[in-house]
Amino acid sequence: MSLVTTTEMFKKAYDGGYAIGAFNVNNMEIVQGITEAAGELNSPVILQVSKGARAYANHTYLVKLVEAAVIENPQIPIALHLDHGDSFELCKSCIDGGFTSVMIDASSKSFEENIALTKQVVEYAHAHGVVVEAELGTLAGIEDEVCVESGNEAYTRPEEVEEFVDRTGCDSLAIAIGTSHGAYKFTADQCTRNADGILVPPPLRFDVLEECIKRLPGFPIVLHGSSSVPQEFVKMVNQYGGNMPDAVGIPEEQLRKAAQLAVCKINIDSDIRLAMTGTIRKYFAEHPDHFDPRQYLKPARQAVKEMVAHKIVNVLGSNGKA
């Protein structure tokens, strides 16, 4: 099987009440951990590459790593997606370079400017057999070069979604309903604390999601900034020399609810980073004499695999859906 677009993935996910995991990749171990989990669980998967990942690892290396994953896991559909493309030129480069899906994020621009840029990308992508994700509304937080300060985020306006999709021809739409990029998705002031003193984030705006669903029946919705920031890995990072106070994410039960509605793609990045970093910090604390990268990257890769397997089964519901 070769790389696929997300078209058939999303149709099955929408009809089946589950979501596809879109996991950010930066190196070989992350690609291996994600696709080994997806392969063993017979789950479709989206491997997504940010502008920052391309700058770090090089476009060609990343594409070839993903192509290797396709060869090693021929039983599952794998899409290669550009995450948060910020220009026509970047999207075109990825389309020409073998990606099967791109995101053009013009959400920081005016409504008309967003439509114009998105339509330009859609026309080029569709002419080359590639699908396009667009975005309405802006998420707070930091992800690579995407940075929106708390207080400047904006929920998606449901009354705009029909016109936006009709005029741009985009294939899926990322909306803002209260998710946020990074491991510090909410300030302490935005949260409450439970009886154990643990931060509890504000609930997602399901009213916004449900209104978008009514206005776009059958259309795939995307959630960005949807890591749950598992506290066991935050604790592990802090225990072994890290400093991540009050890191908090999106509760998994809320994401599962979204996946059972019209959300067909859920983006997860920070949870993978936490799993890797926590595992590596622990390894070095327990083996201070080791210096071979294979020694600490092997358990880090296994941590990624276990994290992705957990998401596929308990959050996305995509196991057995390849």
C-alpha cells in the first residue's frame, strides 16, 4: 500500500463514530513508535509534519522515513500531512514533495483573507490529488512557530463555517472549541482544583461543535491542541530533573466524546514528547554511565508506542478500523 489521502479515512470515521489520530513526527523513533502501535492495532493513522519538523529533520528524510513505515505496515492506511502550513509556497512544496494532505492555517488573517489563501491552496492541491485542511478560529498556546497568547484566542463562529467551506472547497475544517497547543494549555487561573489539588481545565465548548455539525452535516471536523498531558509523565519529568509546574491538558473523556460526534481527526503531539522526555530522563538517572543513543532511544520509542496505543484504543476508538 502507498500513502493515502484522508478522504476515505474520514468518511469511515464520521460514519463509525471514531477519530483518526494525527501524530506529529520529527525523527525515526517517533515514526516507528506510532506506526508499530497503529499496525498492531489495525488502525489507520495520520503522520503529520510541522514547518518546524521540516526545518529540524529535512523534508526528504521525513518523507523517506514515512515511506519506510508504509512498507513495514502495508496492512494499514497511512496519510502524510503538513501541520499548520502558513503559506501557499510551503503547502506547494509539500504537495510537490509527496505529502497526501496539507493544512493551510490562515486563521490569524481576516475572514476574506483566510478564504482567499485557503482557496488558492485548495485549487493547487486538488489538481495534484491532495486534500486540504483549513482552520477557522484560533487556539491559544505554542506549537513550533504557532504562538497565540492566552486571551487572544477566538472560538470558531458557527455562522461562518458554511460560507467558508463552500467558498474554499476545503476537505476538512479545524475549529476552536477550547483546546490549546502545547503542554501548558491553560493557566492556573483558568482552571479549578480537585480535592487532591490537581488542576482541572475548563470544559470544551461542545455547543460550538454541535452547532458546526448542524451547519456542516457529514463534513469532517478537526481538533488541534488535543494532548491530555498525562500527569504520570509530567511527574516523571519533574522527578528526574525537569521543571514543568502546572502542565495540564484536555481530559481524554472529552476527546472521546468529540470523536463520537463529527470530529474525524484529533492532533496529538505534546503527549508523545512527554512520554519520550520522561522516559529518557529516567533512563539517564538510572544509567548515568550509558552514552549510546540506542540505549535510551529504545525505551523512549517503546514509550511512544504505548502512548499511541493507549490513544488509539481509549480516546480515538480507531483500533480495528484499518
